[in-house]
Amino acid sequence: MEEDLKVFMSKTISDLENNIHYKEDLKYIKIKLVDILNKYNKKISKLNEEINNLRKEVNHNTKIDISCPYCNKKIWIENNVNVNEVTCPKCFNLIEIGWKY
């Protein structure tokens, strides 16, 4: 996407240079375009930072609680789709986990 924006801006600048004959007008327009791009980049950076923070939060809050179907003991387990079963610490029965997303 960033590369698409660079190509678009390059074509736009070229088009402006070919169609605007007054150098002062062209200079002003280029300055404004750079301002717009800078604001756009700041917003995108902030959004990316927020997305990364949310990803970190989700990764840190990956424990879920289940109840043992045999003795009703509440158990906290890691939210890991690679684990399909867990042993209850109270009754020692094997509990199958069916992950659904």
C-alpha cells in the first residue's frame, strides 16, 4: 500500500508539473501535498501503534477458564489451539478441549 501511495504521488506531482505553468502555484501545491502526506503518515503510524498494542494485550490475556465436566473444578488454561486436552488438577480426569473460532 505504501508503494501504491508513492507511485500515485509521483504521478500526481508529474501531472501537476505538466499542467501548472506558474511556478509559485506549483510550489504552493507541492507544499500542501507534503503537509497532507505528513498528516496521513502520522495517523497511519498512530493506528499501527494502537494495533500493535491491542495485539500485545490479546497475547497477554490468553488464559481462559473452563469447568471440569467430572468434578466442576474451575481451571485456567492457556488459550492455545495446539493443546487439545488438559488434566484436571482435582480429579485427574482428562478433559478434551474443542477450540472453536
